[in-house]
Amino acid sequence: MMFEAKISLSEVMAALFTMTLILISVRIIGNMTKKHILPPGPWSLPIVGNLLQLGEHPHLSFIQMRKKYGDVFLLKLGMIPVVVVNGLDMVKQVLLRDGESFAGRPKMHSFSFFADGKSLSFSVEYGESWKLHKKIASKALRSFSKSEAKTSTCSCLLEEHVCAEASALVKMFLELSLEKGAFDPTGITTCTVANIVCALCFGKRYDYNDEEFLSMIRINADFLKATSIVNPADFIPWFRYLPIPAVKAAHGFYEVLNNFIAQRVEEHYTTYDKNHLRDITDALISISNDKGSDGKAPPLSNDKIISTVNDIFGAGFDAVSTCLFWIFLYLVNNPDIQTKIQEEIDGKIGLRSPRFDDRKDLHYTEAFISEILRHTSFIPFTIPHRATKETILNGYLIPQDTCIFVNMYQVNHDETLWENADLFRPERFLNENGELNKSLVEKVLVFGMGIRKCLGEDIACNEIFIILTTILQQLKLEKCFQDQLDLTPVYGLSMKPKPYQIQVVLRT
Ligand code: HEM
Ligand SMILES: *[C@@H]1O[C@H](CO)[C@@H](O)[C@H](O)[C@H]1NC(C)=O
């Protein structure tokens, strides 16, 4: 016989009432003992908040504000509260020690174009399914990085692609120089890097005159303007309905890029061969299939594969080319540093083509790359984070869902960490025997840390190394006039140099 509980309505009411009372008192007592207050920060105007106080270079304005308010302060960008985090210790607290509490992404207008929330980098959702997604993406990148080269001289497929593209860039530099004398190296460099990413993602390169390829690159420039970290449309909601070019550009780019990628992924499904992984798309398909075969649902849907390729494509394309723009600029501004790198290449590599493996022997060149990353800090902030739950930081209350900016630029220019931080000095990473100090290199904060760390650090560093050494092995880069070129960046999610021109001569 079934047991029947006979409880009267009044008993239920009484129980509910008592429970509510307990809950309320716990809440009140909790709040009383917590006594935590929001972080301090400057006064803000209605509607625009502190937007007008950010100036042209928010990362520098924040360094000024830090002097007054400390490492953790609160701003209003438009109507949205944003906590800015500075100082290595607080940055580590947010990204490592309390990593889980700050691993979300804010719901931002410019991010919302990416793959309807399926994006690895920008999706608002943070949870088990996102963690699995990131693990799979990271596994796919690793398994692809190890896939074998078609020719025997390269250690892997990636190296083969990068070396081929770097040699093509040297040729293009020489052609442009012959044709025009002085030229802007950024356009052709972007094509080179885009082609490496295409090879990585789709196993194929594009002709530099391919229309589809070029239109994608052109729109990319407008798109990046739209995703700069203080895109007003993100912070003043009604801005997004105004016909502002930057806001519209993001729409256009997303569509072009997404169509391009969806088509390539489609092609891969039809030609997929599990015994021969051609690229990252194949690696992702393979990992999805693996899990599918043991009865469980495949961990990545087709949409998610497309959006993962999308993420890797977008991330790998802009950051690496921007880094190279800065490298060329610093090389022509500092001819003596350029000569030192060339001497190292001549001594350690000679005339054969550079390889990933050479990185361990070229200490000065590696120090130069680290110093470029530190000194320019061309990605001044991580992608914005979001508090996944209410958290205490530096004694202040950070409510759930607060948007967090991590000021990596500040950490890389902190005088307590770096002697004469504003000086460009590759030697700071070398010991007295000219060997690279690994622990100093790791102190440079450019790829983020912890749960949200960049997936492409190794690939990016290898790419940059090969392109830099292949160019300097064969060419000498020079500026066109005697004056130093301007190093003031144009602000954005990644900061670019102002347009500049160089000329190149063949080394003899
Ligand atoms: C010099 C080149 C690069 C720099 C400086 C860079 C830097 C960064 C930074 C600062 C973040 C955000 C970290 C955070 O929000 O805390 C990030 C995220 C990311 N990067 Fe990179 N990156 C570079 C190249 C690449 C490349 C080549 C790839 C792909 C092959 C890549 C893939 C990603 C992905 C997928 C994310 C999103 C991770 C997430 O949201 O959890 N990056 N990168
Ligand atoms: C690296 O540099 C740090 C700081 O200057 C120093 O304390 C450390 O001993 C160096 N390590 C090596 C292996 O040279």
C-alpha cells in the first residue's frame, strides 16, 4: 500500500513562512558581516559614464587612474560598470587564483556577431560545455602541429607552410621595392599571415590576387576598428541602432568570414580521410568522430566546428600580422639591433632556411621578439572577462556578471618589475653569457594566463620567428628618411603602428 502524507494547507504555509524567515535573516546577517564595498573609481556622467575620460589611449589613462585609486577600480563605460585590474599580483588573482570566478565573457554587442554564442573566444556562456570545447580546440591544434610534412626537410606540416610563405614574402618585399622604392609593408604582410592561417585551417594557400581572399582581408581592417575595446556601441546600448560605420562594419565582416569558412568546412566533410589529416579542420572533425564512435553524442556539432575554425582563423590572423608590423618598424628604427640579429643568423643558421628548432640557439633574436611583445604590448588588454559569480577582489565586492578589463600593458610597463620599462632593450632578457633567461621571458604578459589563455602562443611564436629570420637572412630593411618613425600606436583591441614606409636591399 502506498504511504499517503496528509499535511494540511496551514501546515505547509507555516513551514514556508518559517523557511522564508530563516532565509531572509541569513541574508541580512550575511550582508552585515560582509561589509564589502564596490571598488573605488572616478565620478561618472549620466549615459556616457567615464567614456570621455579614457582619451585616445585608455591603457595609459588607466595607469594614471591607478595612481589615485589603486590596482582595482570601477568605471562606467556608458551605462555599464567595468572593473579595471592592474598590477601583476591582482592580475594573477583574477586570471589564476580566482580564475573560475572571472572566466566568463561579457555580453558585448560587437561580440554578439560571432557565431551566435557558439564562439570559443567570445561566447558569454562559461561552463562544462565551453570547457570541453576549449579542450577539443587545444587538442586539435596540438595534433595538427605534430602532423608530418610532405617534404622531408621540414619537421612538420606547419613548419613547411610557414617557411614557404616566409620565402614568398621576401620575394614580394623585393618586388615592391624594385617597383616603388619605398613601400608600406603591412598589406602584403597581412596576406602572408592570412595565407599561413588558411593553410593551417584549410590546408591550402590562396593566390595573392584571389578576389574572395582579398575582400576578406580588406574587411578585416574595418572589423577590427569595430571591436576595439571601447566600441561605444558596446557601452551605450542605443548607439548600436545609429548608422555608425564601425558598428556596421562588424556585421559585414562577420557575414563574409562566416560564409567563407562554412564553405571550406563543408568541402572538408566530403573529402575527409581519417588516415590523412590535412589541417586543423580535419583534426577537429577527427576528434568529433572519435567520441561519436563510442556511443556518446559527438562533442562538437557541425556549427561548433565552423565556429572553432572561425575563432582560430580570426585570432591567428590579426595578432600575428600586427606583431610583424611592429617588428619591421622597430627594425628600421634600430639598425644596430637589426645588425645584431643578422650576425646571429649568419653565425648560427648560415644560408640554409631557418627552422622552428633554431629558436633554442638564437638567444638574441628571441630576446628581441620578447622585447617587442613587452614594449609595444600591442594587445593592451585581454579580451574582456566577466565575473561568473559574486567575488571579493582586493577587499572589494565584485558583483556577478561585472565586466573585467585586465590591463596587460600596465604589467609590462610596471617599473617595479622592469628596470627602465619604457626603454626598448632586448638585452634585458639575456644573462652575462648572452643566454636567454626563460623566467624573465615568461614574465612578459601578452597571451593572458589561466583558463582563458590564448591557444596559439606556440604557433604564433614559431611563425614570427621564421618570418623575422627568413627576411633578415636575405634583406636589410631601411627607413626612407633620417627621422625616427613614430611609435605611437593607434588604439584598438590590437594596437597598430601609424602607416609607415620602408625600403629593402638584398644583403650581400
Ligand atoms: C602574437 C600573437 C598572439 C597574441 C599576442 C595573442 C593574444 C591573445 C590574448 C591576449 C587572448 C585573450 C586572453 C584572455 O582573454 O584572457 C587570446 C585568446 C585567444 N587566442 Fe590568441 N594571441 C595570438 C595568436 C593566436 C593564434 C595564432 C591563435 C590560433 C592559432 C590564437 C588563438 C586564440 C584563441 C582561440 C583565444 C580564445 C581563448 C579563450 O577565449 O579561452 N591566438 N590571444
Ligand atoms: C633570471 O633573471 C632573474 C631576475 O633578474 C634572476 O633572479 C635569475 O637568477 C635569472 N636566472 C637565470 C637562470 O639566469
